[in-house]
Amino acid sequence: MVDGEDGGARVTRRFALAAAVVALAAVGAQAQAQASDSVRRAAECASCAEWNAPQRPFRLQGNTWYVGTHGLAALLLTSDSGHVLIDGALPESAPQILANIRALGFRVEDVKLIVNSHVHYDHAGGIAALQRASGARVMASASSAAVLRRGRSGPDDPQYGLLLPYPAVDSVGVVADGETLRVGRIALTAHLTPGHTPGGTSWSWRSCDAAGACLDFVYADSQTPISADGFRYTASASYPAALADFARGEAVLETLSCDVLVTPHPSASGLWERVAAGSLVDREACRRFAAAARARVAERIKTESR
């Protein structure tokens, strides 16, 4: 007993000690849960560590910046009136994306709009954390918006059953096909290009530098016919429009004005090879990308008919 301490003080001190013990136990349990979750994700996603490899942020051209990881693209479009972020990579990628934005000298709180290519965990997983950090509104196609709000894809996704869940996004607005979203001088147009997912969306915009030189950018969503075992693109009750959607998306990508192509997986459009060569411009890239996608879908159809 401390000299001069009455019974009430002793009780108060005991309660404080008990509360401290509970708090420490809670912190320990949280740390253990996070470690367990990291181990589980590593086991369930063999590619996640490679996808999440760090990447120094850099300017692509004008007001368009690369802020993603080495394996998963995220682009920042900047203006004096606010910024736009395209894609959020993995849940564990969010801190890296936030750090990359700050490393370029931009304020995360100035990100006013976040959009998405498609709603798999490797491109949408970080959006909830990025929205919380920035306060930005999130916009997506109608199908994608529903998945973002749940944090989990539905049975109409060809990869249903294989996909990891991710943190749900609190508030998601719906963008229409061909709609142009504006933040300051940024004008970003949505092009529905489903097939890989029912709500897949590609984005186009014009990026200009200080000298007035402008390039037309296309962020083309994945067009690969990847699925869970048992899913048939030629006979799917859950996603009967998949093949028609692929054909429509390929046609859209072939017709867009496309000086610079970027894809959610940068390797799919040879981004790092073009960066190393010192020239991002390839005005045939979108047409080649669409032609390659068409060939992959045709091969998948042949495989299903055997």
C-alpha cells in the first residue's frame, strides 16, 4: 500500500492496471491476427509478393504518373484542382501507393476521384484504404460497383471460387459507358470492356506537358479468358454474355486513339521494356493488344469444343 492511499484510490489503480493488461492483450491479438492473415494470403496468393514488389514512382508524361507497385499498375493524373487515381492494386499495396504519391510531392488528400479497371483483389484490394486516406469518391461500372461494395466477386465472374475477398468500399458511384469524369482539367472517359469480368472498364484521357505536347493514353483492362475449373465461356449460365462482351471490348480498344497503352499488369503491355527503351509511344499497341486478346479467346473456344 502507498502511504496516504485510500481504498478508492487502490481500486482505481487496480482497474487501471487491469485495463492496461487487457489493452496489451488486444494489441498482441491484433498483431497475431495480422501476421496470421499475411501467412494465409501468402499461401492463397503465390504471386502476391512478386506483384507487390516496390517500384519507384515516376512521370509517364505530362500530368500522368506511375504510382503502383512493380507488378500492379496504379496511375495518378494530376491537376491544380485535384487528382485522379486509377486502380488500387492489392490490399497490402495501399501503403506503397500512398507513399509513392507523397514521394512525388503530391498530397494524398488532393486525390478527388478513384476509378477501377476490374474488381479482382489484385486491382481493387487497396481501394478502400486509399479512399479512407484521401476522402476521394470512387466510381465504377454498375457491375463493378456492386462487387466493390461487397468486397467479393459473385458467381457471374469466370474466376468465381478462386478469388480472394478484400476490404469493401463504403461508397461507390456508378459511371456509364462513354461517360467522361472531370477533376479540374482532367477529363477521363470510361469504356466498358467486360469479358475478363462482367464490369471490366478501360479508361482514356489526354495528357499534356508544360510545353503543350499531348499524348492520348489508354488504360486497357485485362482481356484474358481466365476462369475457374468447370467454367465454360461457350456455355455459361452465370455469365452467358461473356464471349459477346469480349468481342465488344476488343472492338472498342481497336478504335480508341491510343498513343500510350498501359494495362493493370504492366507486363501485359510491355511497359517496362518501353520505359527501358526511353519511349512509351506505340500507336499500334492498342490494336495489337486487342488482336492478341481475340486470338486468346478463339483458342479458348477451340479448347472448350474438344
